[in-house]
Amino acid sequence: MQTSLPQIFLVRHGETAWSVSGRHTGRSDIDLTPNGENAARLLAERLKGITPDVVWSSPSLRARRTCELAGFASAMSVKSDLNEWDYGQYEGVTTKDIHKTAPGWQLFRDGAPGGESIEQVGVRADRIIHDIRASGTTILIFSSSHFLRVLAARWLGLPPEHGRSFVLDTATVSVLGYEHNMEEPVIRAWNT
């Protein structure tokens, strides 16, 4: 992916017991499973050759551990705005179980009772984008699925609820960047 413009590499953390079971994991500090640790180590090879000027991580253990196992711990700076969605009352609950009491609930439309709304997550994503654009450098970010999906939507200038269209698997790499100049944000790769 050759370009002279800055690129922003997004890494979703490795597998956790809750990501396997489909439980919403916002602010709970769940560590990686052994499979998640192995996948995080494999990221080192996939990210080889990338020389980020800055490495940012969510404060979550799962994101910081993925960053460490991928070989970027010494450059890591923790940014609280990279936290996963605060799921409030739905923390640790699967969508299937939520639908038993709230049929038709959709995170990207309805937010989380007692947690964050889509607008609040969008505001955090906008602050990260402001920092990215102000730096004008290549950045490597370790965070979680739903937040990164909102970040991608906002990167493109879409409303935050459009993050529902950007599915992310664990231990994957996505790349935000620009087409011809820094006024043309694009997604260069997704969920690889």
C-alpha cells in the first residue's frame, strides 16, 4: 500500500472470552485468551515494515496486551478516547439476551441504557480524528470493534451510526488514509 500521505493503522484487539461468547465488552477489563495472545503475536509479522510515528492504545487490558504482543509496547501512548463503547446496563450481555427484554434493539441506533449514546461515541471519535489530522503522521491504533467502526464512519464524514456497516473481527488490521491529498479521507483496507 504505497502512498506518501500519512496512514492510520487500526488494530482490533485479540480474542477474549467475551468476544467469543458475544458478550458486550465495554469497560470490563477482560484479558486475551491463549488464542487471542497467539493472534496478537502474529500481528507483529503482519505489521512488519510499518514504521508508525505514533502508537496509541485504548486503556483496556485487551488492547494494551495486543499492542505489547504485536511488538509496539515501548512506543505505546494510552488515550482514553480510544475506549470501547460504554455499554452501561448491557455490559457483559449478549445481543440475543438483550432482545429478550428489548426486542429490536440496535446498538448503533439506540445506544446503551446507562452507558453511551451513539452521539457520545461519535464525539470521542471526532476528537481522535482531530488529533490524527493535527499530527499529520502515520499512526498505529489499538482499540475495540464498535469504537473503531464509529471512528471509520466519522473518518469518512458519515454520521456515527454508519459504523454499523463496518464489521471487524478480532486481531485484524484496517487502514485509514487519503486518496490524492489530506482533504480526501478514504478507507485503504478493512478487516484484513
